[in-house]
Amino acid sequence: MVSVLFVGIGGFFGAMARYFVSNQLDNQSDFPLATWLVNMIGSFLLGFLFGLELNSSMFLLAGTGFMGAFTTFSTFKLEGILLHKEKKHRFFIWYNVMTYGGGLLLAWFGWMLGR
């Protein structure tokens, strides 16, 4: 039961942080900057947390809870579909390349830094 509490507390704060970033950056361009930014920050931080080799309770709080609520795979996919539907193909391609490539690179960098 304590594990569920850790995930819930982390998730609450992660969702609030996500809302704050989205509220500040959404609708400023055709490129979905808010989603991309939280996913890049999340990739780096999750790699960093993994590299720190936290105990399971702390990883549930910060990794599963906070980062799980802060980052968003479903919004990333929806925004990609909308870019494609609106025929913004250049943004669609860059968004996918930058998210997948940047996410992997930042997760690796965070992991190396955390070690």
C-alpha cells in the first residue's frame, strides 16, 4: 500500500508540473513545443534517476509517479496525428525525429551523469 502512495504523490506533483509547462507553452507555434519539452526533460531525468540506482521506494515516487505523470506518450502520438492530418509534414517529421532521437540521447546522457 505504501508503494501506491508513493506513486500517487509523485504522480500528483508530476501532473501539476506538466500542467504548468503546458499552460506556459501551448499554442505558441504549430510545433507542439510543450509536449516535446516535457518528454525531453522527462527522458533526461528518468535516465538520471535510473543511473542513481535509487531504492525502490524513491524510484516509485520520482520515476514511476512523477515522471510517469509529467511525460506523455499519448499526447505525443495525438499531436503527431494532428500534424499529419493538417498536412504539416515537415513539423510531423521533425517532431518524431527530435522526440525519439532526442529522448534516447537525453536518457542515455542522464543515465551516464547519474552513474
